[in-house]
Amino acid sequence: MMFLPSRIAPLIGLACFFSGLWFLFGMPVYVAVFAWKYYRSRKLSTGFLVAVVMLIVFWTTATQLWKHFATHYWNLSFVTALHAAGDAAKYGHPIEHTAEVLLANLLIFSTLLAAAAGAITLAVRHLWIRHRRLAV
């Protein structure tokens, strides 16, 4: 039974790493590009709406989850959790493991909720556009 998690753990780590990179660096650039297009054309695009909703939901979820984790499971700062997740020699294995689990859960749940919010926004936007076209 221990064989399966040891195979999946690096994939979960890579997924967390890339989702963190995307929402820290990629998504703000994506929003800025769509905001510039909106500024130039004055036409609200679906991509802009979905990107903004996903970014807002990601950061809101991450903030709320961290507040929950800090209240119930962790009494150190977020920066300390980042340091502890990578330094077992300084903080000890139990603290390092707890920090890794908390940060992985934070990224996974925030990414999944942001993706769900983006999908819902996309569906509602398409239904809204379709409804307006049928009404005209």
C-alpha cells in the first residue's frame, strides 16, 4: 500500500508547483492582457471575466484556508511554513511534514475552487450571451 503514494507524491508536488506558478505569475499577466484588450475595444470578453473570477477565487480561498489552518493546525506564520516545508534539518521531520501537507492542501483546494468558479463563470456567460441573442 505504501508503493502507490510514493509514486503519486512527486506528481502532486509538481501539480502544486505549477498551479502556484500559474496563479502567482501567469494569471495576473493573463488578466492584464485581457484588461488591455477591454480598455482598447470597450467590449467585455469572456476570457477577461473568467480570468478575473479565477484569480479572485484563488486568492480568497487561499486566504480563508490559511486562516483556518493557522487557527486549528498551525500557529506559525506563512513564511515559516514555507521555510519549514523545505528544511527538515532545522525544523524537524514532523513540522516539515505538517507544513508540506498544509501548503499542498492550500494550493490544491484553491486551484480546484478557482477552476470550478471559472467553469461556472464561463457557463453563465455563454448562457447570458445566448439568452440575449434569442431575446433580440
